[in-house]
Amino acid sequence: MELPWAESLKGRRRILNSIKERLKKFNLSILDLSGEYPKEATIALSFLSPNEGEARRYLEKIDDFLYRNFPEITFHISHEML
């Protein structure tokens, strides 16, 4: 995700903590994979689902939630199903 107004790593952490706190309602694991550049962030989400259809619906809910609650952030979302 792109965070153009984050001026420092501390600022990025504050934004990511807000996102992580709001995503807790989805009952998933969240990991911050961001590097040293404060204006970009990467998080990984992990969850279990009984089948691929349910997983896709869950991903759509998360995607909608992020775009609705954080419209100022540019998200680049990709997924992998195992």
C-alpha cells in the first residue's frame, strides 16, 4: 500500500496499527512485511476457510472493508490460496 503522507517509520507504524486494529474483526492473522521506506507498506493476511468459494467471498469482504474505511490509501491486493 502507498502512504504518501507518512513522513517516518513511526508515522507508518501508527497508520498500520490502525488498519490492523480494524481488521481484527475478521479473525485473521496480520503480519507487517514493510521495509525501510516509510511511504510504502506491505502487510500479509492469513485466514482459514472451508473451501475456495468461501475464501473468495471473505477476500471480497476484506477488500471492500479496506477501500471503504481507508479511501485515502492506495491498496495493491494480491492473494494466494493453498
